[in-house]
Amino acid sequence: MRKRYPAIVCLLAAGLLTLGGCARKEQGGAAGTPPVVRGVTVEEAGTSVLPDEQEAVGTVKARNSALIAARLAGTVRAVNVKEGDRVQRGRLLVSLEAAESTAGAAGAAAGAEEAKRALDEARARQKLADATFERYRKLFQEQAVTRQEFDGKETERAVAAEGVARAEARLTQARETSRAAGTIAGYTRITAPITGIVTGKTVDAGMTVFPGTQLMTVEEEGSYRLEVAVPEALLGRVKSGATLRVSLDGGGDMTGRVAEVVPTVDPASRTFTVKVDIAAKGLRSGMYGRAYFPVGDRQTLLVPKGAVVERGALTSVWVVGGGNVARMRLVKVGRAAGGRVEVLAGLSPGEKVVTAGVEKVVDGARIE
């Protein structure tokens, strides 16, 4: 009995293997029939000449920007604006309290008033001296007074005229001193130097500031530039007034004009700065952008935009190979031009790709 069990087990195993083989054969036959896809467009990938460009990255900045700082020491009494506010030129932004400057201005103004009164008194003395001299001149002609008396009145007249001149000089000096002190005292009222938008504020009421302390930044709205760092290999090839292709993150593609080329090369980055004027809605300082500088032409592979499938971080196309079978092919794409997309890697010229109806295609499908 013990010798029969192995034989029975062998027969059962052979039967199971036979059934499994038949089942796999049937499944393979069903899976071997590829789906058929109709109603799609297939084109050959071809090459074309595109302008070659050098990319340079940079930041959007306002063409005119005012960095406002304190010009005297004091305490911030009030801040009348907040970040994002639009201000007109001359609007009061910050008020400072500086007792010493205010007192100095008041003292200088009082000194100017005192000098004016002294000048009035000197002119009155001169008027009296002139009148007295005229009377003595007539009396001297009539020999009613002596020569010495006449000479004394003439001297008094000259002294009075000199007193007026000195008083006028003192008044001029006092007024200039008062004007300078008033100007310094006026630094306690900080106004907007340009019309624009407040993009930065670094002070609040109650803070103590000193000369040079940054208070806020006001940027002119509606006028922006993209400042990019360009490799030094292009130094001398970038000219003012040239038009460039520009792209901004969140702002799309646009055309810019080279406004300024800074010829100094940064020894650390080996780049020089180019300022490109741009105009578009929604621009803000600090936006990240790219400028593309033409450096010649190159032969490249192009496919229609409709052929490119983007799924997350992967970019692919459907390649139709032998037997009209579609296979997904991962590719690396470059720039877009005129409804077509540059393929940098993953595809060869002459290969057929699905350009319309890509949503119908599955891997291994037969295209009709």
C-alpha cells in the first residue's frame, strides 16, 4: 500500500499541470489580441531650423524705486501708510519727533526776527544822520557852523550807513541759518518722493531711528524691468534696443527690449547684468523671469503640441512602430515654436507619433 501512494500523487500532479497549461494557453490567446484604435492622427517627426538662444535668469524690479531713510535722529510719532498702499507724490508717510531739531529751528527763526529789528533801527539812525548832515551842509555854506562841526556830522552819516550795511549782513545770515534749521526740522515730516506703491515698511510708531535708518520703500507702479545675469561670453553681443523673448513664472511669455547693458563682469559668477524693459498686466517686483538671447540657429526635432502627453513630472509621446502598434515613449522636450514642440531626447527623426486622439490610445494598441 505504501508503494501505491507515490503513483497516485504523480497522476494527480500530471493532471493539474495539464489543466494549468491549457488554462494558460487560453489566457494567452485572449491577451494576445491587441485592441484596435481608430480615429487618430499619425505624423512623422521631422527636423527644422530654430533660432538658438542663451537663457539668462533674473528678477523683475521697478524701473524707479525710492528707498526712504531717516535724515535725523528721533522717535517715530506716526506711520500713515502700510505695505501695499498706493501713494501720491508729497503724501505724508512718517512723522518723527525730534525736540532738538524743532527747538533749533524755533531759535533760528527768533534770531532772524531780532536781526530784522536791528536793521530797522540802523536804517532809522541812518535816516536821522542823513537829515542832520543836510542841515549842517547848508549851515556850513552860510558859515553858520564851523568846519569841525560839519565834519563831525559827515562822519556820523558815514557811521550810520556802515551800521545799516552790517545790520543787513546779520539779517541775511540769520535768515539763512533759520532756513537751514527749518529744513532740518522739516525732516521730521517724511513724504513720498514719487507716486507709486509701498512695497516695504520697516518701522512702527514708537521706534527710535537715526540718520540713515531705512523706513520704507516706494516703487513706481506700471513700469518694470527684468534684470538678468548674462554669461560673460555674450559681452559685446548684447546691444541696447534689441528685442528679446521673455518668460515669467506666473506671467507667461512676452517680448522685452534691452534698456541697459552693464559692462562690468562679476568675478564670482562670471556674468554681467542686462536690464530688459517689459510691459504686462500683473507684474510685481520680485517675480522670477528668464530672458532668451539669440546666439544663432540649430537643427532640431519638432512634433505637434497635441502629440505631447504630460502626466505629472513625466512627458511622453505615443510612437507607432511595426505593425502599427502604439508604444508610450518618454521624451525630453524643449521650447515651443509655432504650435510645435522641440524634442531634445527620446525620439528620432522619421518616427511616427500620434498627434490627435491621444486620449484613445493605450500601450500595445493597433492603430488603424
